[in-house]
Amino acid sequence: MQTIGKFVNAAAAGTVNAANSAVTMEDFLLYTLASLGLGLIIAITFRFKNKSSKGFSITLAILPAIVQMVIMLVNGNIGTGVAVMGAFSLVRFRSAPGSARDICSIFLAMAAGLATGTGYIRIAYVFVCIICLMDIVYAALPFGNDMGKKQLIVTIPESLDYAEVFDDLFEKYTSYNELVNVKTTNMGSLFKLTYEIRLREKVSEKEFLNELRCRNGNLEISCGRPVSVPYEQL
């Protein structure tokens, strides 16, 4: 019991390195609980002002423990490490690309698992708390927001030249516009155009859309804030 007590105290001080010592059941339980705690903090933090599925949140909560287990099993053995890397190389991610914030959360969860797996529990908690706090602060502030930018989707018949059909209207109503995607629909008889735009100050969005309707033959038009591609349900 004295040995376990010394180990717990050393782990709390962030001085135990699992890669340089034999893994005991006490070590395993301590590191796993620490990893699960860090994963829960990360999962809760990255749901703040962020749309993510329940499956993705569960993945973030469990990922540090999985990485920690891998690191403890390797335990400084080069051959085992190479085998584990080979096994991970067989994994293919089939979900749609997430936002930059989703990718950041995955890297943070992996870093937390690496830290706990090598015994630096205290450092892991301090680091994760700092990163999560800054994530909440940046998400709450208008940091990096492109104010006023909208996504405009316009359907036009194939007889119109989509490259120049709305140039005069964009010049009149927008301060910025960019054609970001062109897609054929309805058996190729229609084009669906996706623009990123920023309306000029003191212009009527309704008047802008009305003139677009007159130009595209009253086909479907959609205008709203840009939406990032959501993570696929895991």
C-alpha cells in the first residue's frame, strides 16, 4: 500500500513515466480514470457553440483512454510500437470532413491520451484546462468572424450563361461575391450556383432576391449564413 501511495503522489505531481516502468493494475486504473476525466472535459468544451453529433462527443470522451492504453501497451518496446502503428494504418476514416474546431478537438484528445499514457497526469490536466478555456473564450468572442457574409444558392436554366448572368446585380447589391460551386440538376436541364456574398450597407435583401427571381425565371433561390459541412453521424 505504501508503494501505491507513493505512486499516486508521484503521478499527481506529474513525475511518473509509465514508459519507463512496469504497468501494474493500479497504474492502469489511475491512468484510465484520468484519461476519461480529460475526455469528458474536452467533449463538454467542444460542444459549446458547436454543432456535433452525440457519437462525435462520445468519441472525444473515450479517445484519450484509448490512446493512453496504446501507449501503455507499447511501454518502450519498438517492435510493439511498429505493430501498433501498422494496425492503426488499416483504419480508414469514412466520415465527412469536420470543421477545423472538430479536428482540433481530436488532436487535443489524442494529446491528452499520450500525456496520461506516459504518466504526466498533472501536466495533462493543466494543459487541457488551458486549451479548453481558450476555446470557450474564442468561441464566445467575435474572433475570426466574417461579419455579414452569406451563402446564396440560385437555380438557373441551362440556357443562361452562369459566368456573367448576375454580374450587374452583384455590382449593385453586394460588396463581395464569389462563385464557389456549380452543380447540374434535374437531368442536366438546370444549374445550381452557390455564391458567397456580402451585401452592401443599407440595401434591401428582399429587392435583391426579387431581381434575382426575375433573372432566373422564378426558380428556387436560397440565401442564408454559410454552413460548414457537419460531421457524419458516428
